[in-house]
Amino acid sequence: MRQFVAEIEIAAPAERVWEILTDFAAYREWNPFMPRLDGEVRVGARLRARLVVAGAPTLRPRLRVTRVDSGRELRWVGRGPLVPR
């Protein structure tokens, strides 16, 4: 299975990072690559996303939450352009 993994060290308490990461409605304020993400933070939930890549049409992958470890990990899988299968 192909994967896209992103990690970054953030100088903030884990609780604050989790609060921002799971506030899908606010993604447009800080994430230019994914300015829209709608859905619930729970395993099995379907998410609607909009991905914006310079020079490419807007993408709308189908995502499903596969892991939620509150305060530590949020993982999803998806199908569509730029999303590994």
C-alpha cells in the first residue's frame, strides 16, 4: 500500500494541537492545501475534503477516519487523485 505520511514538531501543548487539528471547520484559516474538511472525528466517519494544488484542478477525495487516539493521532485513508489507495 502506498502512503503519504506527514510529521512536524510543534512547540505547543498536545491538547492545543489536537484542538486545532480536529477543528475541521477552521482548516481554511491555516491549511491552504486542504481548505475544506468536513465530518466527524471518529473511527469509520466519512470526511469530505477539498484539496488545492497549484496548477491543478480542485480535488475532492473520499476519506474515511481509521484511527483516533485523542490528543495523539488522527489517521484517515482515502481514494482519489493524490491520495494513496
